[in-house]
Amino acid sequence: MHRLKVKKVVRLIGVLLVLSVMQPACVQKKPVVRDQLTVEKLRLRITKVRNAVAETRAVIAASRGASHLPELYMRLAELLSEEARYHYMVAYEREQRSTKSLHVPQVRFLKEQAISTYNLILKKYPSTHLADRILFNISHEQRELGLFDKMKDTLQRLVKDYPNSSYKAEALLVLGDFYFDRTKFAKAEHYYVEIVKQKRSPLKGLAYYKLAWVYVNISDCQGALRNFEKAIIADRKAFTDFKKKRRAQTRKSKEVQGEFAIPQFDKGKYSFAGHKSVNVQREALVDLTYCYAQERKPEKAVAYLKRLASTRESYVAALAKMANRYALIEQPKGTAQVARELLRLAPDDEERLDDARMLHNAVVRMKDYSAVGEDVPLILRAMRRQLLKPKLDESAKVLLLKEFELLARDLATKSHQLLMRRGKRGFGGTQWTKNPVSADQTATAYTAYLNVLPESPNRLEMVGNLADVLMDSKRYLEAGHRYRETAFLLSKPVTDAEVEALNAPPKDTEKKKRRRKTKPKPKIDKKTLQQQRTRARVDALYNAAVAYQHSLESEHARGHMERATARAGMRMAGGQYLEEGKPDKEKARNIKFAIAQSYYDEGSYLEAIDLLTAIAYEYPKSQQGDAAVHMVLDSYSVINDMSGLINVGRRFLTDGSPVAGRIKSQISPIVQAAEQRRLDELSLAASGDQAGGMAVLLSFADRYQDSELGERAMLSAFVAARAGGDTEQVYALGEQVVNRFPRSNQVSGVVSTMGRTAATRFEFDRSIQYLERAASISPDEKATLLLTAGEIREQLADTRGAEKNYRQALRAAGPGTGRAEAATHLADLIERTGTPKEVVRNLTPLADPPDPEILSRLGLALLRVGKQEEAEEYFRQVTEGAAAASSAAQARASYGMAEIMLHILETYEPPPEIDAVEELIGIIEVVLQSYLAAARQPDATYSQAALARLARAAEVGAEKLETIVLPADLTEEERDLITVALANRANQLRADSGEALKECARRAKASYLFDGAGKACVKGETPRQDPVQYRPLSPRNKATALAHAESARERLSRNPDDLDALRIVGKAFLDAGDAHAARLVLDRTVEAGGGADDLNLLGVASYKSGDVLGALAAFGRAKDAGSSAAVRNLAVVCKELGLSGFVQEILEGAPAKVDGVLLEKAKSISVLPKRGEK
Amino acid sequence: MTLFRFLIFAIVLVFGLIAVQCTPTGVYTGKERGTKVPILSLRDPRLPEEARRWLADAEDEVAIAQSRVDDAEKVLTKQKAYGESLDERLKDAWATGKGRARKSGEKAREEFGRYAAARVVLAQAELRAVKKSLALARARLTQARAETAARYDVGIYDIEPIARKVEVLKNEVAEAWHEAEDQRAVVEKTADNVWKAFSAYVNKGGLTNALWETP
């Protein structure tokens, strides 16, 4: 492989060698072809023309009598003229084009031949259509032969004889020129005016132009200007018309004409006369400058020329001439404007340098630096373009650079000086100028200078000046950059050359030298210069920082890039200034604050916080220090670091803090708000589903454990634990709050919440303990808390404890609702558990102020101990204030009143008088009505009792009517009538009694309320005594621990309506033998939506706790809801009450299969078949 | 085929059939059971809107947690850079004074160093905590998917280990945040020391300019 490649390479080299050997043999030297000499070309043309002349002559000879003979002669004459022209040109070339005045005999001979030929035509064919052309050609030849008088005559003949000839204008023009050349301006004007009078003439513009020159020569510049303008306009119009025509012609012609071909119809018109080469528009524009400079305002010159110029070239040419003109007449305003335009538009030739110089001179002379921002760049551009030209040698370049650097610097610095003077005197000062210099212009001038001359030895000063000007023009960002550049330039070590340059004697004029002699400049050494520069650098850095700060303060609307740059610049400059300079305290403070603020504004709060805090500590009680304090807090607030804000705020608020008292009072609420916010956030996180929230909150509480914030945190944690159902945390945190902050006004709330939490979990003893503890702490809540505790105790058969709680609550409660509630609780408890005497003894002190609940109970108790009159008084008070009394109190009062009436009836012994009969009947009616009123009350117990007692009252009434002794003085007939009526009424009363009993029994069965009244009614007995009696609960068998109920309790902590959990806890209590607690849990279960089984269980628990009525009601509802176990349980209880008939009713048709918890006695009960079933 | 072989075959067949019969659609058995829960699409037509919203919320939680991790990483990077910058600026700068100011300067610099280091440790602790939170959010998403699948009869999973994992992660998250909060206390304590030392340095005439320099 490798060998193969080598072979190939060797072969290739061989081929190349052969070719290289052959190459010289193939190459031939190319002949050098030189351009033909002009003379030779002309000679060739002469030969050709001569041939043409000979041929034309031959044709003429052969065309005698032909109609086209005039044309042939015309052609011959023209050929002769052409040959003459070639001869002249040959001679001209031979003379090296040195002169146009030549003696060439052939020319004269040929031209004379041509003239004679033209004359021959005119003579032979006087009416030929070529006559005007021939005359014009003759005049042309005559002018070239110097026969001007003849020429004049010929042309005048042409004008006169052929007024419509297209050569008339040309003729007039030549005539005008003839007189113009001889300074006969009036005649010349006459001929030119003749041309411009013509409607349409291509020479109109030229005529105006000539006419303008006539006026120039007669010193009528206004007229000249007018005609120059007309010349331009007319020529422009003629050119436009010409173009239109040519376009139209081109469209008509099917042939595509050559680019330079002249259309046929104008061929004659444009192919001669020699004026085609005059660009009237350009020449007129250029030439009018003379008069314009004299007559019109210089400030409008540029606009004027621009308006009239049709091409850039003519515009520039006119400007150049105008500039020269203004320079000549020393008009600086015009010079400056025109020179600027020239520098803008004119080509880059050396003349631009002159224009630049001219501009500089004009501006300096005018002291008008209002456009210096444009002038300096223009001047420098002219210089730079020349510098780029290769033909310029190095020494010239150096000179040019030096000269123009000076010019640009001069303009920039002079404008700056003027600016400073204006700044000192103010705009309304004595220095009034029409065009005041602006800082922006000066800044632009300096910028241009620095951009074009980056290596200038004066760069340092120029950059410094620029920075100052930029500050003046409020371009702070750029000013900052330039100050930093100045600082950078000043950081460079001083060179010997610089020292020498500084110490060199100034190249001044004699006048200046004389002036300087009085105060010689002291020499400076290198070290001093270096020190000066170091000081200047520090100043520059400070200025830069200030400029950036201004930029950030004043230009908020700018883009992000600018702001970021300003901030970065500020930090760089400020940092360097602090590092290098030895700033005084105020400057250092300002700079430090500005740097810190830049971080703050930027959103770099990490840095901002540290730097601002440092300022607050280093410069306390200063404006910046105070602001820094607020900004630190705000920074933390913005980044939502409340913890940091609290920490720093507390640090600022401590006694040793450098922060002023005024500021402390300002930030104190901020810190407090932050504390609350932080706490809220943590509490929110802790109470939500986010893991870790509680841990953070507790940690926070630990950190601030000795403060109010710590207390609030603990409370929040407690609330969060309560909301989250974390009971262990609730108890633990609650205890911590109580122990750590015993004086907190939230302690009672915490303890009561713990009590309620325990109640939710059915931890009754714990709940009572916490509630009583909370009551001992909080006087305001004491009554309510004790009532709650008492209620729980009462339900758990702790009558004494409940009574104690109620009595304490009564003492603690103030007047009003609280007291009434406590009194009601106490009265109810005593009524249920005590004897009537005990009730009277305990409730009598509570009767003042009168409370319907107390009065109604007290009345009934008094009634039961036989004090009817006192009882009646209490009942009366209740019924009179019925609106304020509860339905239960009203029911009691109505029932009590009825009982009093019944007692009256029972004890009434009517005398044997007819009036007594009526009175008895009346009393019976009143008693019955009283019981009916009581039966209508919504209280089930007293309503049912009223019905039962109504039956009894009717019976008593019947007995009384039947046994009444009638007066003895009645007739037999009267006696019989009364006896029958009384018997009927007694019968009616007995029937009413039966009805009342039936209704009472129906109600009792429906509501399963088998109390004293209900039981009697169901048995069909009328109660002879007041049937309302209360059975106390049996003593409680307290459960110490519940098996498998803890998780259910946890669930209840989170959701108190969790049915499953409620059932589990209820059963657990029941299984543990604590029927009282189970009764409460199961009651809650039923309330939360429990079903038949739950009701049955409630019945069981109620039965076991001694609440027989409750058990009956629960079993009854459970039975109605379909519980088979409840049927048997209900039967057992009813049987115990002696309601065997009702038991049979219940068991009839009950299902044989039992599903649910049974009482022990119920297990042995067998069901009965339905009636009709076997 | 011997009788023994036939019996073996029959037994295997019967067990196989039972297994197929008893395995509802979506049951994941063996290694994957209870651990790997496929993604439930939010557009799954078998799921009601409520379930989809539930899943979407869980997915959002993951996205938010991931975003917090990103933020915490940035904060850590920034804290590290700031610490280095502080070290560079203050190195030797405050120890150039004379006498008491020199000593105070050195102490203040040391305190600044500790402060910066403590902040880095805090940022690291917070990063750990948010990473744990991310893991928890992912576990919760898995749990939500598994529970939703089970609730709407899309699949059956062993929920218990998933729930246990969530609980474990919850505790870990709580612990991580607790650590971060403890570190925050350290940072704040360090900050107190820093400014105390700074005040002392300033009061003794020390120059603090280096703090404002740009590194």
C-alpha cells in the first residue's frame, strides 16, 4: 500500500518535470498593440470624408435636374465643413493643443467652399425648405472664419426671413452672445429676451441664464438672481418635456432604439448649435451664488441652494462656490453653514480640509458653538478621510493630525468654556447669545474627539471635560463611565515625557510672551505630578459614584440594562474610592449608602441587608443610618423572611442599639406586625396538611419562649394541635402554656379548650377537671364552665358534685341571663333529686328576683307540701309574665294552677242551697278548663299528667254532683228536675274522664313515656295524687380504662361526628360497665345520625344507669326503627312497670330472630304470634 | 402419563384457574404489589372529575416541591458565593489598623466568616428539608394514585406500605424542618455577634471600607 503510493507520487513528479521542460517551447511572446494616435484617426476620417465628397460630387453630377439635388448640395457642403473641422483638429493636435488660434489654409479653403456651396443652393433653389438651416450653417462657418459681421447679417436674415424656423432661437442666441462678448449688454439682452418670449423653446433656460449674466454684468444682482432661478426652472421644464416626448416616441416606435439614439423628430434640433454641453441648471446654480451672497440672507443659503439643485453634484458645486464667496466677503455665518453642508455631502477630496478649516474659523469668529456637536465630528471626518488616502505620506499625516486635533479640541473646549460661563452667570445673566451652547452639543463634540483620536495626548483632559459636560447635561450614566475612564487614565504612572511636556515653555505669540513674563509658571517634578494625579483620580472616582447615583435616582424609567450598568459602575467606582481615597466621613457615608442602596434597588437583598445594617451601626442617628434601618426591614419583608426581620428588628430595638429613639418607635410596630405575620404563617403551616409545620412552630416558640411572641407561638401551636386532632399535643402544649405563662389571659381559654377536647373524646373526668380548673382561672367564664362541668357530673349521677358546680356557678354569675341559667340548672337538679321540702328550702332564696323557672318549680313543691296559697301566688306570677317564661315553666304553672283548683274542688263541701249547686258546677268547669289548658302545653310530662289528672277531676266532679245535698225547700217536681240534670252532668263527666284517660294512654304509648301519669293511663286508672315524680339515676360504676378505644378517640378528636368511632367508644364504656358514660356517648351517637342498633344500645345504657324513662324512649324509637332486640328490651322494662297488657301488644308479631344487644332479662322473653296466627 | 403426573398437572391447573379467577383487573402481584403504582392519567374516562382533581392536586404538590428544591439550591449557591466574596473582601482588610482596632477588626472579620458559614449551613439544611418535602410529595402522589385506583375499581394495591411510607416521610420532613429552624436560630445568634463585633470595631476607629468593595 505504502509502496503503491510512493510509485504514484514518483509518476506524478515525472509528468510535472516533462511539462515544465515543454512549457518554454509552447510559450510565445505576445505583440504589444499600441493605441492609434489621434492624428492618425483624424487623417483616416479626412480620407473618408474626402471619399464622401468625391462620391457626392459624382452623384450631383449624375443627378442634374433631380428634385433631391438641394439635399445633395447640402450634404456636400456639410462634408466640406466636416473635412475642414478635421483639418483644424489635426493642426490643433500637432500644436500639442497649446492654442486654438491656428492658421490652417485648408480649413479656410474648405469652409469657403462650403459657404459657396450653401450660397449656390440658396441661389438655385431659393424656396427650398432647407433655407433656414443653410443660413444657420453659413453663419456658423462665417463665425469660424472670423467673419462676424457677415455672420451677424446672415443670422439676422434668418431671424427675419424665417420667424418660425427652429433655428431662430439658436440664431438669436448666437446674436446675443455676439453682443454679450462685445459688452453690448443691452443688445444682447434684446436677443435673449426674444428667446425667452418664445412659448416653447429648448433654449429658454439657456437664454435666461445668459440674460442673468447680462444683469450680473450691469450690476443688477436682483435681476440676475431672478433670471438664474428662471433659467433653472425653464431648463428643468424643458428637460422634463423632452423626457416625456422621448418616452411617448419610444412607446410609439416598434423598434427598440439604442440607448443613446436620438429620436428622429428632434434630430435636427439637438444635433448642432454647440450648446448641448452647457448644463444650464448646474451652471445657473453655481453662478447665482455670487449674487446670492450679496443680496440674500446667509442663514438661508443652504436651503435655497438645496431647493434649486437638481443633482447632488450641482448642489455641491454651488455650495463650494458659495463657501468661497462667503469666505471672501467674510460672512462667517454663511461660511459655517455652507461648509457644514459641504463637509456632509461633498466628495472626500482635499478641498474638504479647507472646508473644515473654514468651518472652524467661522465658528470661532462667530463664537456660536450651538452646533459644535456637529461641527467637530464633521471636521474630524474630513481629516480622517484624508488620512486614509494612501498618497499621503507619514509626515503629512502627522501634520494633518496635529492641525485637526487642535481644531477639534479648540471648538470643543471653547464651547465648554462658554458653557461654564453660562453656568456661572445663569441663563438670564449678562452673557446673552442668540444661539446658546448646549451641554449636549459640547458632549457630542468631546465624544467625537475621543472616538476619532483615541491616542490623543490630551485624552485625559478631554475625558475629564466630557464627564463634566455630561453631568451638566444630566446624562449621568455616561458621565459616570467617563469619570471612571478618567480615573483609569489617571491611574497610569507618570512618564518623563509627560513631565517634560508640562515643563516645556509655551509656544506663545510675542504678546503672550510679554504677558507671561510677569508670572512665570513654576516647574513641576514627577513625584508632585503623580500625587496630583492620585488626588485627581480619587476625585474622579467620587464623581463617578455620584454620577451613577444620580443616574439611578433620576432615570427610573430607563431599561434594565442601563440600570444594571449604573449599579455595577457605582459599586466599582464607590468601592475603589473607598479603597484608595481617604474620604472624609460624609463622603464615605454617602458612597457606602449609595452602594448598599444599589444592591437594594437591584433586588440583591442578601448583600443589601448586610451593607445597610453596617451603615445603621456605623453611622447611627444620621439620615443614611435611619434610612438604612428601614431599608433593612423592608428587604427582609420583600424576601418574606419574617424570622430575619424579627431578629434584626429586635436587635435594633434593644437598649444598646445605635438606632435613634424616634426610629425605634417607627420600627416597633413593623416588628410586631412581622412577628404576627410569621406566627400566622407558621400557624397556618402547622394547622395544614404540610408535614413539619408543627415542628417549626414549636421550634419558633422555644426560641422566643421568654417573650410574648413565644407565648403567642405556643398558643398557635396549641390551636394547630387542636385543629389537627392531635390530643396528646393539645394536652402537652396546654400544660406548657399554663406552666410557662400562668399570667396569660389565654390560660383559661386553653384549659377550657382542653376540657372541651376531653369532652369530645368522652374523657369525662379529665374534662370536668380541666373545666373546673379553667373556671378557677377565669372569672368571666367561670359560671359557664362550671355549668358545663355540672351538667357532665349530673349526667354521671354525681348529684352532689353537680349541685356544688351549679351553686358555684350561681355565685359566680352576675345578674341577668347567667344567673338565671345557673339557677335553672340548680332548680332542675334539686327538683329531680330532692324531696318537695328540700326543693322549697333550696329554691325559696332563689325566688328573688323572680324567675319563671324557679317560681314554677317552687310553686309545685309548695303545692306538694300543702301550701296552696303560696303556690298559687308563684303560679300567678309565672302566668302573668308568660311572655318571659319558657314553655316548661308555663306548663308547670298551668298544671299547678289546675292542681290547686282540683284541691278546691276536692275539699269543697257545698251547703244545701240552690246557689251552692251552681257554684259547684262552676268550680268543676274551672278545674276541667285548667287541666285542659295544661294539657295543651308542649311539655310532654306535664301535658300527659294534666290529661291523667283531668280524668281524675272529672271523676271527682261527678262524685260531687251525685252526692250533693239539695235544699229542703224545693218542691218534688223541682227536686226531680235538678236531680236528673245533675245525674246527666255527672254521667257526662264520667264519660269525659274516660276520654281523657284514653287520650293520655294513647299519648303514652306513642311516646313511650310511661311515667306516673302514663303508667296509670295505660292501666286505665285515674291518678289520685299528683303523678309527676322523678327517679334519680343509679350510682355510677366508673370505668378506669377503655380497651381498644384509643384510636377511636383520636378519630373523634379530629371528627366529633365519626359514627363508627362513637359506637366503638360507647360500646367500650358499656362493656367496661360504665353505663352512665356509655349513655352519654350513645346519646351523641344517636344525635349524630345513629340507627336502630344505636338507639337500642342507648336504651340499654339508660336502663343500666337508672334512667328508665330514657330507656323506654330509646327502646321505643329503636323498635319503631326495626330493632328486634329493642322489642324484647322494651317489653322487659314495661313488664317491670306492670304494663303487662302493653307488653303483650309489643311482643305480638315481633320477629323470632334477635339481632342486637339484649338486657339480661330480655333473653328469656318469648314472642307471641300475631292475632289470628297459630 | 402416570397418575402421579396427572395429579400434579391437575393441581397446578386448578390453582392456576383459581388464581386467574380471583385476580381482578388491575391487581399487581409479586414484586410489584404494593410498591409500584402505575401513573393514572388525568384524562382516564373511568375516573370522575373529583378524583381527577385530587390527582391533579397531588401532581401539583410535586411540581411545587420540585420548584422549592430548585429555589433552595439557588439560595445555597448564592450563599456560598456571598460567603466567598465576603471572605475575599475582608481578608487582611480589617487587620491593618493599630492597637485595639486591629484586634477588634480581626474579631469582626472572624464573626463575619462564622456568619457566612452559618448561613450556608442554614441553606443546606433548608435544601435537605425541601428535598425531603419533595420525596413526601411524591409519596403522597403515589398514595393518591393507589387510593384513587382502589376507590374507583381501576386497580388494587397494598395501600398500607404506601401510607406507612408517607407517615415515615412526614416525620422525616418534620425533623428536617426542625433542624433547619434550629440552624436559623444559630444564624440569628451569629448575626447578633457579628454586629456586636462590628460596632466594637467601628467604635475603636476601624475602617470598614473593605466591606463595600467589589471583589
